Amino acid sequence: MRLKDKVAIITGSGSGIGRAAALIFAREGAKVVVADINESSAKKTVEEIEAKGGEAISFQVDITVESQVKQMTQAAKEKFGKLDILFNNAGMQNIGTVLEVAEEDWDRVFEVNVKSVLFCSKHAIPLMIENGGGSIVNVGSVAGVVGVPKLAAYCAAKGAVIALTRNMALDLAAHKIRVNCINPGTTLTPLIQELLKTDDTEAKKQARLSKYPIGRFGHPDEIAAAALFLASDEASFSTGSALLVDGGMTSM
């Protein structure tokens, strides 16, 4: 198993990519802290892991509140004795150009997507140093690599995540902590599936799909598989990378 005896915290793992990652990490031998602001969703993920013979605990957390994040990392140490992997997966979008986005919405997008990476990493890193090293995987986006219309705050925030990933990789290399980033294209999470329902014409649907040479959108399991690789020792020479998992979208 690729993560045998590893301990992982996965934020936003009550649904979508986070849940897929929690399941695949557990299947590969990791003990998982299923962290989510939605307690019932986190517990459902834990139940699914346990039903398949894995080991996990749920932790309700608002990742924009540092005190709660600190409690989350302490819970991982208390339950499992160490921490090897942090998957900073949780995030959010806001629709709007720079002319339309409200200040409070801009700030919230940065809190959830960027400040959370700061807080979670800040409190996970000492445990990884104590353990002799580890792996941090952040979730960026194709929106942080290329412009996407009407996603001003999200593009800026995900660009910041990519830049922060590279900075952290340099700062933490001496501690044997690898830091990498995944940049997904449109992925069929519950949130995106709801958004796609607004495509009330076939033309709108085809316009979205036309951005992807592979001819379809991604699935949470596919993004989770990329996270598994970066979290595992198979990626032992990878740090500071920004891995595109986007069906060719940014190649067009």
C-alpha cells in the first residue's frame, strides 16, 4: 500500500475531491483525519472509510479560524501519534469581475483558499518536523494559471496558492517536507454539478466542454489520484511543482 502507516489530514473531505481523496488515501493504508466544516458530511466519509476496513476520525473545523485549525492538528497527533500528510483541499469560488465583486466576498475567497493554507500548514509543519519530514499538497486551479472570465477573486486566490506552494517548497526542503500543488480543471463535484444545471441550452453545455480537448470534465477520483501520487513516497523528488490535471484545457 502506497501510504501504509501514514497519517493524513484532508480538509474539505466531507464531499467532492476531498471525500474521494480520503477514501483513496485510506484504501492505500493511511489513517485519515476527515476535516470539514460540515460535521455530518465528515462523519459520513468516516463511516464509508470504516466500512471498507480503513481507519479515520472526523473533525469539524472552520479552516479560516486559526484556533480551530490548531485543535485539528492536535487531534491528529493525539489520536494517531504523528502527522505525515496535509492535503489542503478545501476551497470556494465567487462569481464576478473586479467591477462586480464585493469587498467582503473578495476577502472571504482569500480566507478560504489562501489563509487556510497558511493556518493548516503553520500548525501541521511542526508535527512533520518532529516526525522527520512529510508532504503537503495544496489545491490550486487552472484559474490560477490562465484567466477565467468572471472569476476575479478566485483566479487571484488560486494564483496565490501556486506562488505560496513554491515558496513553502523552498523554505521547508531542509526539513524534508515536500510541498506541491494540483491545478484541476472543471471537476464534477456536487458544487460544480449544481452549477452545470444552469446550462439550460445545449450550446452552453458544448461551450464549456469545448475548453477540454479530452472531451469531458474531470472526476473527483482523478484529482484524488494525483493527490495520492504527490503525497506518497513515489513523488519523493517532487517539490514546488504545480501539477496540471485539466484534460488539456491549459494547452489550448
